[in-house]
Amino acid sequence: MSPIVFVHIPKTAGTSFRLGADSFFGKENVCRDYGEKAVETSTIVREWISSDKDGWLFARDFEKQGYQFLTGHFHAAKYISIFDASRMITFLRDPIQRIASEYNHFVRNNGYEGSFEDFFRSPQNVNRQLRLVGKNNWAEFGFIGFVDAYQDSLKLLNRKFEIDIPQLHENVAESEVVKPQQLTKDQIEELQILNAEELEFFSSARAQFDWRLRLACADESYVSGCVTHVEMGKLRGWAISEDINNAVLIQVKVDNEIIGECKANEFRPYCRARGLGRAGFIGFSFEFSREINVGSVECVVANTQQPLLNVYS
């Protein structure tokens, strides 16, 4: 089984989830990357990633040592070319509440003496969840859960990967993670402006999560996928169902009117390289018979009407 790679975003109940992973997989089978200087970072990470930068050797040794789970405060881009993108997971939290919680953590545990404004205006703290996941990577993730729906998220994740990570409460800080932070109107407005990209990403990811939950309750398969290009009279994208044996049938809509269908069974080298499933045979394309307004195009899964993401610009 391919390993699961958990992008642990700070202050998103990730420590509690990691403890659950330790319990299910066995602590010896969980690899950690919390930075080269962090004591919890696994030796294998220091040797192959921090020093030699040889991803192939790292993947080979990772498998040889029997690791089944990788976790840490790293950018997804660091490992998305080494492991299957469809095995990458994370949990998100309301962007403004998350950064307020992280500020309190830095003050309490790291001796941070700057103001809240100093903290959230710092470039490394702007759009942080989006930067860790990757603006161009997140649609490929196998699963994205949410702190405010942690129980449902864990159930859906376990169902998707056929595992049984328990919901643990040993982490004392978890109660703080979900505690609302009191902010002023001016602080909220500035945070919304600074983190506009992340707020849009959060909203899109949450809409997909809601569809995943809805389909699971109806015993229907969730479909990962997106429209990647709409130009020169042609549309292209990829889609894969959790029921991988069946290629996804896509309906193409313009101004909410169905104008045609196509099947997601075309070969895409990129999708195969990313390990998205079906050996890369998950692409779809559609040619328009008339000029259309690009902004009015939508692709949905034919049997459920689940909308696919639009990632073209």
C-alpha cells in the first residue's frame, strides 16, 4: 500500500490526528518531517531530504524501512513528486481563526513579543494554509478535512483509505484549536484583504468536502477532478471516481444548460506521473460547436451533479 502523506498545518488539530495515526499504524511506522532541527524529525528525513535531496533514494529507503505514514510541517511540493498526490491529505481551519490561534501559540510557547498585527502582516504568515498545500496542488489531494467538522472528516478519510485512525483527545491543545478567537473589526478586515486567496481556496475546498459528505450519506462515489483549460474552442480536464474501475461521465454546461457529455478516460501523462489513479487514463476533453463565454462553463459529474473544480485562469 502506498504511504499516506499528511501535510500538518499548524493549529488545525493535526497533533491529535497524528497521535491517532501513531496508534493505528504503530509509532515506528510513522515518519516525521518537522524541520531539520526538530528533535521529532526522523533520521531518514535528515539523511535523504535535508542533506542529499535525492527523492528517489528517500522513497526507496522509506519503503525498505516499512514506513506507512509521513507527517510534518512541510510544503506539499516537497513530497508530491515522490509519493502519489492522491495519497496526500490535510486538515484546514478558518484562515482568520487559525492565524489568531497560531499567534497565541507563539506568544505562549515561543516567547514572541510582537503585536498581533506584526505577526499576521509577516509574509510567511499570509495565505499560509494555501502555501503549504500548494495553489496548483490542492485539487490533486486525496483528502482535505476540516477542523470544525473533525469527526465527519475522520470518518470520511477512514472510509476512503480503508483505515481506522481513532479520534483521540490526548492533545491538551486541541480544545484551544477550536476555541474562537476574539478579534476587532479592523483586524478582521485587514486579515480578509491579506488572505483573500486563502479564503477563496478555503471556500472551494469546503464546498467539495460538503459534496463528499453528501455523497457518502447517499452511498455514492465522490469524484476528484478539475477543468484545467478552456480555450480555442476546447475544454480539457481530468476526473477520477473513488470507484476507479468506472470512468467518470462528465456533463458540460454553459449558462447552466447541458450542451454535451464526455468520458474521463483519455490518457494524461501528467496525471500518471502524479499518481492520480487509473494509470493516467482520467482525462477528458470537449469541443464547443459555437463561441461561448468562458466564465459560464461548468463541468459536473453526470449521475450526481457534483461540480468539478475550475483551475484554469
